[in-house]
Amino acid sequence: MEPRSSPANAPAPHAERLTLDELTAVALGADARRMNPVQLYLGVKGRIPRSTYWLHGVLSLLLAGVVLDGLLAIARVEPDTANGLVSLLLLWPLIAVSAKRQHDFDFSAWWALIHFVPAVGSIVLLLVDGLMPGTHGPNRFGPDPRRPRAAAPLNSGH
């Protein structure tokens, strides 16, 4: 006797199929729709939500700066020189992450250059990037990062 299928086990009528890249990412435990670190810290395309900004644009870069500054202090580099080197090294990742956050508001990435305005620019941009919600739905810079496509249920062949 064959088991009867229940509505809970029935496949979705309009289930979206995963691409080969997405299936590979699922098999490897990664998400193909997320940015890799190179895209996040070096590229200026795409959008990121506030949580990614705070975790990767503020916390991670701040911790990287503290660690690099400490390593340069251990290497007996002058403090002013060490601070300058760390700031120079982390400048592009800061601009790249901020540019993606600007894209989430549907603003041009050129607004990220406010970081170069002494004192006020970085504080204002930090607050705007970190507190202002992005536009809902897709915009000219890409899909909404807060609403990833729903993954289709995988057919295990049972």
C-alpha cells in the first residue's frame, strides 16, 4: 500500500528552481546571493542592509584597525606613523562599504566621499548609514538586500 501524500508534503505549485550555482552554494554551506569579503570590502557595486553595515563596515573595520595598530606598536613603529598607515589601509574598505549603504538609499556612491570632510563628515555619514532605512524593493543599484529570494524546497527524491 502506497502512503498518501498530505497537503503539507505536496510541492509548492509555483516553486522556483535553484540555479546550479545556488545548489552548489547550498551544498557547500554558503549562500550564493551574499557578497564575499572581496566584493564587500573592495567593490562599490550592490546594496547592503544596516546590519551588514554595522557588523562589517563599523565593527570589523574598527577591530581590524585596533589589531593592525597593535601589531605596528609591537613592531615599534611610531604611533603617528602607525595611525596613518592603518587609516590609509582601511580607507578604501570604509568607502566601499559606505558606497553600498548609499546605494541602499538609492543615492549615488559619490556621497560616501563625505568621509573626507574633517570630523563632521564621518560622524554624519556614520549616523545616516547606520540608522536610515534603505529603500524597499529593488532600485537602480540592485535587489533589496533585506528580502532575499525565497529558496525553493529541495526535492530529495523520497
